[in-house]
Amino acid sequence: MRHAINCSPWGPGWSSFGCVFDDAGKRSRIAEIEKEIAAPGFWSDQQRAQSLMRELDQAKADVGVWAQLEAELRDQLELLEIAEQEGDQGVTSEVAVAAADLAHRLDQLELRLMLSGPFDERSAILAVHAGAGGTESQDWAEMLLRMYTRWAERRGYQTSVLDISEGEEAGIKSATLEIDGHLAYGYLRAERGVHRLVRLSPYDSAHRRHTSFALVEVLPTVDQQVEVTIPPEDVKVDVFRSSGAGGQNVQKTSTAIRITHIPTGIVVTCQNERSQVQNRETAFRILRSRLLAIEQEKREAEQAKLKGVHVAMGWGNQIRSYVLHPYNMVKDHRTEAETSNTAAVLDGDLDMFIEAYLRARIGES
């Protein structure tokens, strides 16, 4: 049985889509997990136990949020009824303000209900790769890395750099960032694709306008509950010394790891951890995520083919342009969402683009 909030008094923002929450299903799942926690040997599998504990906490938080929202809505409806009976315009105005706040909060919860993919609730691994163009594109890649780090901070997510390759003069050639938080992958999958920057170059002595490109990959994190089999004969593992900007060695011992997946040609490097064992574990975790993403893309492409929709992959898939000269504009080419506040976007204010993408995807399904 689904738990519904009657939203008709609050206008079109309270759509029927957002007003349905599977309260009974959530509570049933909470009961299942709590029963499993009470069983002997629950903590024998630490990874599974921790995963279930996180799921339990999130399910309880979800139930609590919707219960709080319904309680506030009921209180405001009762207050509005009393105000109308007594003709109290002051209270009616207060209720109108509260209704706008509730509508905004419900709109955000509606957005979360759109994140129903098999891995949307997971943390994310985000990789940025500079395109052709040398220092220009490498600087742009670093700007994007900062943008996503700031976005994660706004959301309260934890970030850690798993691997980074510095540019010779400035910026980065590539970087891999883990963003740890509930629904991180669900939100960030909107960012997959090529990002284009147009600006007056700070690296050009003639101060000419340049166009730079960078590719953003977004992968769901993989744990032991998701099996991605990698036979030992399918990988080649190389060990080398970690290096800093300009190729300078930062460690005297060989702790960095490079894994080549022979069947696909995927290469993963990790050199940010202190030990070779840690770098190896992290590199294999990234490789499993990449292989999982490949399988996802195959399924999505097959579904799109059945629907008659063309899906562009890789460098040809330019999703967004950031123009800093001769005018200021950030425009998403998939949804037509745009803003002239380029500074805010580059400082991590991406929600309008992510929300527009998610709503567009719902319209396509």
C-alpha cells in the first residue's frame, strides 16, 4: 500500500508523481533488516553488515522525511481552515508562505523519486580527461574537477582523489575522484559526456579566444554484492613510482599501480595511496566500476535501439557548453537549460542542469 499526500490545495508544483511514496514498502524493508541484524553471526560479514546498516539508516531517514512533510501539511491545512472561518488574512498569508516552502521541499523529494535506477543510490567515481589542446584543455579539466568537488561539498558528500595526472605547465591531464554519499551516482550520471569551454585564453600571449574540451566519466561504485568477474589472465599489472607535476618522483619506492584489462583495453592507474597494496585495491575497484558501466551502456544502447532513439557515446557526445567570451552563458544541449551566471556554475551550482536532465529522462521513459 502506498502512502499518498493529498496535494491539490497547493497548486501544480505538488504533482501526483511526487505525492506517492511507498511507505509500507520502506517500513517492511526496515523490519527485514532489523530482523537480520538481530540474527546470530550478522557481523561475520563486515562488508555486508555495514552495507545493510547504511541501507537501514537511509530507509529510516526517508520514512521520517515524508512523515514530517505530511504532518506539516496537515497542520497548515488545519490552520488555513481556521483562518478562513475567522477571516484572518494575516494567518492566511503565513500559510501561503509555508505552502511555498512545502512545495519546494516536495519538489526536491519528487526529484529523488526519479532516481530509481539499479545503482542510483550508490556513491560515484568521477573521472575527468583533458581533450586535445594541451595546456588549454588541461586547465579546463582542472576547472571541472574543482567544479565537481565544490558541488559535492554543497551536498555534504565526501570526496577523495584516487588518481591524478598533472599537466606539464598547468592543469591536469586526467583525474579520478570518488564522491561518497547517498544518490551521488544518481545525480552525477547527468554529467557524463563532453564539456566545452569557450574563453579568452590566459595562456595565449595574443589573448585570443580558444575552445577547449574535456570528457567526464561517471561510474557507480562497486562492492562485493555486485559481482564483476575479472579472471587473472585478463589483466596485466605494472608497478611504478608515483610522480608529481612535471614528472618529478615523489616516492623512492614503487607504489603506484597500472592495471590493463586486456579484453577491453581499459587502463586504470592509481598512485595516491601510501602503499602498493592500497593502490592495487583501489585500481581494481575502479576497473570493476568501469566494466560495470560498460555493461550498463550496452543495455541502455539496446533499449534505445528498440525505442528508435540514437544514443551518442564518448567524445562525440557534447552535452554542455560554457561560454566566458564574448558573453557569459552555460547551456546544456540535451535539455536547453541555460544560465548566464557562469561563475556560480563553475563554483559547483549544478543542480538546475542535473534536475532538468532527470526530468527530461522521465519524459522519455
